[in-house]
Amino acid sequence: MSMERHYVPYPLYWDDAPIDLSFIFENEKPAGKHGFLKVKGDKLVFEDGTRGRFYGVNFNSALNFPDHEFARITAKRLAKFGLNLVRFHQMDADWCVPNIFYFTRGKRKDNTRSLDPESMDRFDYLVYCLKEQGIYMYLDCLTYRRFRDGDGVKYPEELGFAAKPYCMYDQRMIELQRNTYPSYGTI
């Protein structure tokens, strides 16, 4: 006796989702329309009283700087999966390019006080696409920033791969983190 099996194909395409759950956060578009997010008791609540609930993913290192078409497609796909939060992590990691300081490998700068315009253009557009889909963002401001001699940090080469935990109490590192970059705002 032979049992014949039938399978239904279930492809998972990179640019689409097999089911569309974007209706879950349809009333959240664009992200931020409910105002500032606060803690009220044990809940997250926006200024207008809307309760904040988040389901998210992590974008790591170079994924934070996609080209514009990929950013648009990715934002729509995340919304279809019912997600409404992206954490941007390791944007400052010099072991991967692009990062906020370099879009491509090249001559190493002697400081970390300027942001790469191409990287920031791609990141800004990604943020725009996510916001339009009702997706909020959590930004890690300092994860793997390696300070350099030109930053005015004492013994930057001895800090190792990342400046944590020194950046929490070293006054120069705190000042560098607060530094405002022309046309980009604060890291």
C-alpha cells in the first residue's frame, strides 16, 4: 500500500510576506502621531493617551544603511509581519562598513567627530520609510565607537574595541557624545 503525499508550497520571499498583518498597526501611521511616549504606572502611554505596545526586530551594523529601494521594501515587509519597532544597533562599529563614520573603506580618519553623508542619507531614508509604515525606532547611540587620537580622548588605543563603560564617566567622551554635527543633529 502506497501513501501519496501532497505538499502546498509555502515560499518566503525576501521582499514580501506570506500573510499581511499590517492592519494591526494601521492606526499608528505615521509613527509618532500620538506624541511623546511616557511611562505611566507599569504601562507605556503616548501623550494622547494611546497605549504603546511594541513588537520589533533588530537591525545590526551595515543593515542600518540600505539603499533607498531596499529600505522601502523592507519597511513594507516588516509592517506586513505586524512589527512596529526596529532597534538600530552597532551603527558606530568600525569593524563593518558602512557605518555612521564610513560608507566605504578608505583612509582611516583620525577622529570620530564627523558622520558620513552617504551613510546618513541612507539611514535617514530608512527612518522615513519605517515611520511611514507606523514603525517606531530605538536608536543605540553608543555601542562600538572607537575613539581616536584626534577626538582628544586620553589613550584611545587602550580603550579596546569599544569605549564602554568609560564613556559613562569620562568627561571628554561625554562631551563627544553630546557634540552636534552640522545638519545631522546629535548622535
